Amino acid sequence: MTAIEQQIIDTWSINNRVNIMLLENIPEEAMKATLSKRGGRDIARQFAHVNNLRVTYTKSLAKKLGMKLIDFEKDESPERKKLIEAFELSGKAMEKLIDNGISNDGNVMGFKRGLIPMLGYFISHEGHHRGSILLTMKQCGFPLNDNMKWGIWEWNKI
């Protein structure tokens, strides 16, 4: 594997570790927080949604490789421990999907523009939800401590 190919996989892995780090540092009572007045996703359901999108794109490959994935029900608000397990599993499945795309000259089934746009899509999607989660926490009175708030940006250390 070339250095750039390893960096592509590492980029995904750092993104996944940021999500898990955030999950591990959200106060338990904040997991049910939401800004929605109409039954929108609470924080736990936002994390479940992020995981489920990963599962949608990796299910076929994971099945071929005998990898386990956790797919949450649409309105399920899972426990933190189950979310962390799900992110670890779907994160590894995404690594395999990326590695498969690298081995296949950048081609990824389901993403006609290829591997790099797919990686950008997933990281953008997950960053959007992290921002939404942080805003929900702040506006609901559950601010992150400064170490965590700034720590998610220290990609050279994560």
C-alpha cells in the first residue's frame, strides 16, 4: 500500500475515532436531548442515523467478509454502549470498503464518482451531525468541556 493510500484509510479512521470520542464524552442525560419540537432525532438517534448510513453502504461487503454490523430501527434511541459498539463495527466495515476501493482503482459500488468523493460525502455527513449534536448539547444546557470541544479538532493526536 502506498503512503497516500494509507493516508486515505487513516483519514477515515481518525473521523471514526472523533465520533467515538464524542460519544464517550457526552453526559448520559444529554443523549436524549433534542432541539426538535416535532419529534426529531435526539442525540442518540442522530448517532444511530450516522451508523445506519454506513451500514447501508457496507452491508453487502460486510456480509461477504463475515463482518457483524448493527443496524438500528428508525426511531430507536440506543444506549451509548451499543452506539460505541456499532461505530467500531461500521467503522471497520467502512475501512474495508475504502481498502476495496483502493484495490479497485478507486471504484466503489454505489458511488459512480469513486472513492475520494465517497469519503468526502461520509466525512461531510458525519461532520454535519457532530455539529448538530454539539449545538443541541449547548442549547440544551450540556456544554462539552474545553478539552473535548477543542480535542475533536486535533487530528494529529487522535
